[in-house]
Amino acid sequence: MFPSPTFFFFFVFVEFVNSRKLKMVGLERFLITFLALLAICKTPWADEKLLDASQLKMFVDELPDMPKIKGYDVVNGDHVPKSLIIGMFHKKWKFHRDIPATPVFAYGTSRHTATVPGPTIEAVHGIGTHVSWRNHLPSKHILPWDPTIPTAIPSTKEGVPTVVHLHGGIHEPESDGHSESWFTRNFKQRGPTWTKKKFHYRNIQHPGTLWYHDHAMGLTRVNLLAGLIGAYVIRQPDLEVPLGLPYDDEFDRPLVVFDRGFRVDGSIFMNSTGNNPTIHPQWQPEYFGDAIIVNGKAWPYMIVRRRKYRFRIINASNARFFKFYFTNNLTFIHVASDSAYHERPVILKEMLLAPSEIANVVVDFSKSKSNSAILANDAPYPYPSGDPVNDANSKVMKFIISTHHEVDESRIPEKLIKYPSSDASPVSHTRYIAMYEYTSNIDEPTHLYINGKPYEAPVTEMPKVGSSEIWYVINLTEDNHPLHIHLGLFVVLDQTELAKEDEFKDCMLKYNDAIKCHVSKYARGKKVLVPAHERGWKNVYKMMPGYVTKILVRFSFIHSNESYPFDATSKPGYVYHCHILDHEDNVMMRPLKLIA
């Protein structure tokens, strides 16, 4: 049982008044927090009944194919740049046949056509796409949020701050969706680094799968949970079509996968009470829901033919890892990871996908000995040492396979795309990136930092445009953290276990200096080989707890080794962060400033 709203509010209020935090945050910040807490406590969230996902019938809704929007025009047979207007709307969405319609925030060209996930934007390599992102959201959020973590809060206390980040995109800082470049409805309120209404995506990087999502400071977890996600594909037909992979609308499908919890009235459930309510009234270290959603439907089914299909699988969960496998022993032919192709395809029986990671796979249903296959999940949550999966969250979707055999002209080539070697340019700098989690006196997480610094501390990572760097990412927590670097791409070189981890961690907590704490003395444990399908260029990778992960980061194009045709040094810069959204928001994120 949750405490009553009146008791909860009074308890937190007294704790704030009695604590030294009031002196730290100042009267204005305290009043903002006080009013926000009052609004939270007036909501009926805690009194509503939760829906038992295990009681829902699976595989009753057909997998939707999300609407497609072309990010280019065709004039006299040539592709030319195009401008789009895409809004964010408050509407209702049916996640399951037997769940009442759910209030959501959704992307679309109109409220009527808005979907969860949003429309798939299809771009062409070398042809720019301009997007005006419009906020049509109400004055209050549909989910609880926590004003005691660094958060985008409009001065009027009205409006839902949003800003769109194209994850995996290589473009100017002004179009990157910086967390402090947020805006509310009709641009009435704007964040401190807001610069313009129309974003420019040049699409001059290598072809691949990206996704777009909200990135507002302190609200990323709730805005994505509300529905602000969508797929984005950059195609390069002259390079990709000769590969022979499935490449058309019917056989090349994005699958946007995420988890949700619901109340019996259909609304999204997010716990309105934090794990340390006297410190953070609402923030929880991870969000999990038992209903597994694919393209906006819970445990959908898809009717497929006995041939090859290509699936661009995006893990859009807040915190859930998926270990995908087929119950009938079908395999995945892994052809690309995140936004980049492999040099050769890799055959897998299972694959682990962290939040925000993308797997581009081919599944050959002609190999199935049965007429159906269930895509299943076996990843503990939180990963890697959390609870085992249950009957609900262990299933993802069902494929119903035609009994008719047919001629399939698509193929799996022996070789895919070879990018210039990661050794093609010299390393200009070596960095040590340490991940910390801090706990309260009841041993519950209170916040997470990178290099022991809050987000607002002066920038310390300032790579040169066109350079390559070695980063040693030191995970001193018990969680696996998917690290995402904006703009830069990286290759994972190795992962080495920390020997005498507690001794090393004590030193790091005291000095926060990997060299002073002799990291090389401790990074001598078991080495974990990078899986074959994850040895290419990535923008997210899983940083194992108790390990040092060595990555080579490049701040230039990988397909040409050329520098950027835009000013990557301009404001507001970029960021890097853990992509468990609850961690990112509180505040496992740091600024990244490129220099000339």
C-alpha cells in the first residue's frame, strides 16, 4: 500500500524544511519543488489498481507497420531535400485488445495520425531532411515526475518541456536535441541552450537504422514512457541493393520494442513514490513493466511467408535489457549493429540488446520446422543480477508462418560493408571514464554520476574534431550501463575484470582519479571477448559491472575518415550518458565539447 497523499506530502515537506538541502537549493528552487510535490500528491495515481499483465491474452493484436514519412522529395527523378512538420500530441492509444485506450504523448503529422511509436522517417544518404518539431502537449504531464533531480522546469510551471534527439545521427550541435534546448507548447517557454525551431539532418553519414526520441533534461524517462519515440532509417540504395538483403516495405520492417505497466483504466503505470522519498519523492532507479510492446501493441502476432525478412530491432525501453531468442530454434542473421553494417554477417541463436541498442537482423522463416515461432526474452531485470523473467515479460511476439513454400530472391551475402580500419588514424588522447552510483543510509540509490561529477560541472571531455581517442570506461556499480556517445562512434576493443574491486573502488571514491588509484594494477582480471556481432562501429555499448571497457572513439565519419561539413564546435555542444533513462535523468550524463 502507498501512503496517503496527505501523509506523504506532509512527511516530505517536514523532511525538506528540517534538512540542510533548503540552504543548498535556495528558496526559489524549494518553492518550485514544494508546489510540484503538492501537485504530485493531489493526483489519484496511488489509489488506482494495477493491471495484472499475466491475465491478458497474448498474440491477439496484429503487428502494426508504423506510418512512413519520406524525408526527401523526388523532382525529375532526383532526390531533393524536404522539410517536414512533426508534432507531439496528447491522445489515446490502444496497446491491447483488452486494455482500455491509454492516454499517451505521440509523434505525428496531426493528432489524428499520431502513433506510438511515431512514424518511421525514411531518409536517403546525402539528401538533407529538415524537421520542425512542434510541441502540442498539455500544460501538465500525464505521468509523475520528480523536481528534486536536475529537471527542465518552465518558469511559469506550465507546459511539458520536450526536445528531440536523433539517436545515432551525425549533425550540428544545434540540431542534436541538447537536453537544455527544450521548449514547451508553441515555444512559449524555452530552455537555456535553445537555438532554433527547425532541425537539419544532413543524412551524409553511412546508411543504417537510427531512432528519434525526447531528450529533455530530467524528463527523458517520463516523456519516452509517455510515447515519444520513433524509427529513422537512412538508405543508400546504390550501396545496399547490391547486397541482396530484403530491402522493401513488406520484408524490411522496424520493430520498436519496449515494456510498459498499466492500470486497470488503461493508463500507464509509473510509481509515484521514490525509493528514497525523503530525498527524491518520485525518482526510482529503474522502470520495468510486464507488458512487452512491439510497434505499439502488446505481444502482437505477425503473419509471415516462408522466406527471409529483415527486422530492424530497436530496444526503446527505459531500463529493460532483452535477450532475444526463438522458441523453435530459428536463428538471427546479424547484419548490422546500431547504425552501421558489419563486414560479414554473423549467425546467432540469441542476442542481448541493451536499452537504445539496435540489432539489424535477417530471419529466414523457410528454415522453420513449425508453422509458428515465438520471439522470447530471457534477460534478468535489472540486468545482469535482477529478477528472472516471468510468464508475461518472457514473451515478445509471435510469428505465424505460411505453410506455402516460395521462391525467395533475397540472399545473405558472404561480405557486407567494410569500413576503413579503426586503426586508420592515430589516437590523440586517452581518457578514463568512471561510473558511480551513490546510496542513502538505507542502501537505496540516490543518484549516479560519471567521473564523480554532476552534469552542470565544467566540461572535462573536449576531443578534437576529426580525432580518435581511447576511453577506458570503469564501471564501479552493480548495473550494466549502456553508454551512448552523441556524435562520436566507437569500436569496443576489450573488457577486463577489476581484481580487488572493493579496494580500487575505495580509492576512486576518495580520489576520483584512475591514474592515481593505479587502475592498471587492478584491471588484470578475466578478459571478456567482444562478441563477433558487436565488433563493428557502435554508438551504444554495454559497460559490464566491475569491468574496465576499452573503446576507440572516432569524431569523424567512419565511411570516409573525413571530418564534418558543419561546425561541431558550436554551442550547445553534445553529451554522453548512460542510456538507462532513469540513470540518465539523475544524472549519469556529462557534457561533450568538441574543439578545433
